Amino acid sequence: MPDFDIDFCMDKRDKVINYVSEKYGGDAVSQIVTFGTMAARAVVRDVARAIGKPYSLGDRIANMIPTTPGVTLKQSIDSQPLFKKMINDEDEVSEIIDISFKLEGIVRNVGKHAGGIVIAPGKITDFCPIYIDQESNSSMTQLDKDDIETIGLVKFDFLGLRTLTVIDNTLEQINKFYETKYGKKLDLQEIDLSDPSVYELLSRGDTLAVFQLESPGMRELIRRLKPTKFEEIVALLALYRPGPLKSKMDDEFVNRKHNKVKVTFPHAMLEPVLEETYGVILYQEQVMKAAQVLANYTLGEADILRRAMGKKKKDEMSLQREVFVRGCNNNKIKKPVAEKIFDLIEKFAEYGFNKSHSAAYALISFQTAFLKTHYPAYFMAGVLTSELGNTDKIQILIKECRSMGLEVLSPNVNTSKKHFIVNDAGKIEYGLGAIKGVADSYLDSLIENQKHNYKDLFDLTSKTDVKIGGRRSIESLAKSGAFDSISPSRAVAISSIEDILREAQKDTTSNDLFSDTKITFDPYEKYQNIKEISQNKALEFEKEAFGFYFTGHPIQINESFYSSYRSAQISDITEPRENAKIVGMINQLRQIKDKRGRNLMFISFDDGSGSMEGTIGSDLLQSHHEIFKKDKILIFVGNVDYDDFKSNQLNKTMYKMDVKNVELIDNTVNDLSKEILIDLTQFDADTLRIISEDANKTNGTFWEKNACTVKLKISLNQLTGIITLGENFTVTPSREKLDQLHDIFRTKNISIQSAL
């Protein structure tokens, strides 16, 4: 029996299931059970625990088993001599493995099929037993998807497709203004599938977040093909699969489209069938139509041919060859020609894709490309919302927004919602639901009470149930900057957390922290002397709240600190160069073994101006392995060359570095720093006096003797001069010490003079 795969918006899938139950009767509709079995890694852990062995032993055995899906105990033991030796040498291990062999593969638990629904012609219990899930109180068949098909019931896969949810959310936001402006809602069924601006976006490869077209390889193929009509988007989805790519079908298609290779057809009668794919047999439907045109197959017979080619069974193919040649003969196509055409069809059919499936997905691809082209802010807000729990993807998407010229605002407790939204100014507001550590239940309370407009943090405390969110929710919101609009500074917002939590514990109807006060007052009076946090600290807090640096980059905000210790920024590199020095922050690390068994590491690093890949050789890795960590800022020294792979992926010139050496920033700064110059020329005499007092009060452990000289540039009475602080006021430069100097001297105008 056939089954049906149907994609729905993820948020509305349950509505479809409820509709089907109402339409066909609840006793005729059921979801499908799945059986979780005891796989190799899981079974040894379970057995070790069940017979009272230490967790560490079960874990050690499980780690000897590859993570490859479907791998068995026998395969693992046969392929790894060390595993076999462990079993032979250790009685406890042998005992666990013996029991595990008996249990491997048996059913461990039952679950619910992700999308499977059965609609029976009558009561489903007349066809198979059902099982009631206690958690959801929903029915499931006791037969799995394969057995359901065997007994003759039709299975529907009601799948939740994230992109349909993105489209739905995007249209909901767009239509808030579109309907008012045009008197109707934007309907994607009415858009022009030949819209040239959409094809311009596609041809540039600007397809991040465009359905099915965002992978680097697909983007490279799109740029080569430069699609100009909808049928070519359909073809792209069929071409970008392992089979066609391996057979170089993509190259053939692209070259024929751009007239680099002459378009030919296996037979003149096939020109109408293959014209849209430039003579390339790409779809299963083309195979079926070719059989009809050349050999007089019926549709049913053509489908049998399609299935036979897909299964690659020799006896079936031999029979089909005879039928095909005989049919061709009836159309006066000679046997040698018919044989050759069949060979060609057979070859391409091996990779043939279902055109109807490709066309359905291509329509969604075009719709998302249309939204990205004409309503970029709304579309990207919808895409960002779909990735609320995926920090890495949100970071990539925000970078894409900025490259598109879209502004993404910091979260605001008075205006931001749980999801990413577009405000009246056309700017994207950060979704509160994407901030780490904020409880959903507290967000609901927070957003519900935005209608009262929070005046300050203590007003917020009185209008929302802070206890629901607890310390972590309040801290995360404060560190993200969500309270910036109702607090004098982020430092005050963070410093007042204890008072907020304390007030939240009281059973009071007071509208502020001071329950005995009945007059207007400044709620932040007690925090007046709190200094604002440094930019570095603000970025650290953002990293905690968002999972990435949002408003800046640690290297860029400390430009004066780092500029003396590099030969170039990444964005300044326009050609290969030797012995380049680049200050970069490590974003990703991947360690492998080369053919000789030596460890190598591939890293990705950036400096805020651009990014670069780097290779760390085995010797350097061994001597410096402890400093290669994510988010570590290092000085990379090595030879820079073109990165052809990345350049093709991103459609712009990219570079890579063969790293010869790495240097710790603080070590290099200490070795090369001659003096620190602090520009105070913007301050008057009174302010300079206060700064001097602050410097003298600073913790004695901050200032050192005979470290790096500190000089002050001041301007008084139209005269400018430089004062050198004494030997008791010297420091060893570091990012942390510079932060403190910023605070003490109330300025960012601090530069390190290099001894180079």
C-alpha cells in the first residue's frame, strides 16, 4: 500500500490531527507506535547498572562502541582488537558483554511515531489493537508502521515543517500593515513566479535561510546555474543530491544551460519530454514519459518500469528491457537504438528524483526567497523566531541580518516580545525567548504586563511575579540589556538584583521597594555611586545571556590594545603573505589525525573585521595544546594563502593560515609594552582632582613597582602637557588592568606604546 507524506506548519499540526479525528471519527483515527530497541551502546550501560557495576565501567565499555547508527556489538568487537582484548582480560567486562548479547535488539520502550497517522475505513480496533498513552491520553496502534502497511491500512505522515511555520509567522507580521495599506492580505499563492528580483537574489547565492537552498554547496551550485525560471529551482533540488553530484550530472546541466555543451536528445521523440532539463534525464516522471512516448507503455506499466529501475533487480530489468525494445520496434525504432536509449534511461534513472516532490519544495523555496527579497526584516524575524533555542544559528542569522543592512536591536523589557518582531521603524527587536535562562512562565507574566509600561525596575517588581522567574531570569534579563530602558545603567540593573529578589519575597501591595514611603522618590538613589561596567564586562555578560557577543567584539573594542601586536586585520589582507601576525579569537576547533597518526587541528578565528581558517601542525599542537580553547584570543603567526574552498562557498575571496606559532596576548604585551598613555585632555581641573583621588584610593594590589610606565596627557589653561606617574603607579598591562584603568580615569582614550 502507498503512504502519504504531507508537511504542515509545526504549530498547527495538532489542529490537522484533531480535524481528521472529527472528520473520520475518533475511533477510526490513531497515531502509530514506535518501538525503541536496546542498541549496542545503551545495552551495555543498562546491563552494567542493572547488575550493580560502577557507572564508570559501563561508560568505559560503551565508549569502545562506535557512535555509528545501527552498529552492533559483534561488529564493534570484530573491528576493534582492543575491545576484544578488554573482554578477554577483564571478567567483569566479559560478564556484561555476555548478558548484553542476549538483550541487544529487544524492545526497550514504546514511543510515538513523529508524524504517522492511520485512518481506518471503520473502527480501528477492527483492524489492529490500540495502546493508550497515559501522558497524552491519545491512542496509538500497537503495530508499527511496517506492520500497519502489511495489514492493508493506509499510513499518513503528517510532518511538522519548520519553514511553513516561519512563513506563517512572517505573513502574520506583514499583514498587520499590508491589509491596512492594500485592503487585502498578502497571499503567497498570487506572487509572480517569474519575479526578476527574486532570481537576482538567488543568482548571487544570498540564500541563507531560504528553504532547501542555504547549504554552502547548494549556494555554490546556484551561483553556477544562475536560475532564471521556476523550473530551474525545481531542477536544483533534484540535482543537489549525492547520486547526481557523484555522476557530475550537475556540471552537465549547468554547462548545457549556459551553452557550454550542446543540448542533445537521445531521440527526437524525447525532445518535448527533456526540453526543460536541457536533454538531461533528471526526474522519475521523465523516465515514465519516455517509456510511454517511445515504447507505448501505459502509465501503470511505466510506473512498474520506474520501480524496477529503482530496485536494480537484474531479472526485472531484463524483462523490462525486452518490453521496452519491443515497444520501440512498434514505433519503428531499431533495436540497437532502443537498446542504447534503454541503457541511457537506466543510467539516469538510478539518480532520478520525484519531480512532484521537488516542485512542491521548490515552491516553498521560491516563497521564502520572495519574502527575503521584498520583506527582509519580517522574514528574518520569522526565521530567528524559529531558532529560539539554537544559539549558534541565531548568531549566524544576526550576522546575516547585519550584512543585509538590517538593524537588530537589543532586547527591551517594555517593547520586546517572546519572539523576534519588527517594530514600527522597521527594525528587528531581539526576542526575549532567545535569552538564556529566562523562564517561559515569567516571560508570559512580563509580556502580559507590558501594557502598564514599566517605569523602573521596582515598578516591574510590583507588576510581575518575579518569584516565577527567580534569580536566573532576572540576572539574564539584566545582563542582556533588557532592563537598560528602565535603569540608569546596566551596572545599576545588575547591582539591584538582590533588592528586587528580596522585595519579591514580601507579601505586599506596595508599588515600590520602600513600603513606608508615600511620596515621589528616586528608586535608584542608593545606587548613585555605582560605576558603569566596562565594555569588556558588558560583552562578557552578553555572552552569558545570548551565548555570543551581540553588540561588539572583544578585539574591536580594545583596538588600541591589540593594534601594536599584529601586522594586519583580517579584512586588510588582499593577497597571500608570509609571516603574517593576526590577533584573533578562536570560534571553532576540530582535531583529527593525519595519515601518519599525528594529531592536527583545524581552527576558525576572527578579529571582528573578518574570519579565517587555520591549520595547527602536530608539533605546535603538542607544545601549546593547553591554550587552544574556544573564545581564547591569541596572536597567530604564519603564512597566509588563498582559501579556494571557502571562497567558492561564500562567493568572495577568503584566506587561510598555515599557523607556525602562537603567542599569548598578555605575554606579548608584557614583553613589548613600553608605556601606557592616558588622554585626559577633555577634563577640567575639578574632574582631574576627583580622578586623582580615585587613583590614590585604588586597591594597592592594582599598582605595581617598576612595571609599565603610566603617562597622563592633560590640558589646563590652554596648555597641554604630559605627566609621568611615579614608580609606585606602574602596571603590568592586560585586558583586565586596562578595564580598571578605564574605570579609574573615566576614559577609553588609553593607548599602549610598543617598544618595537
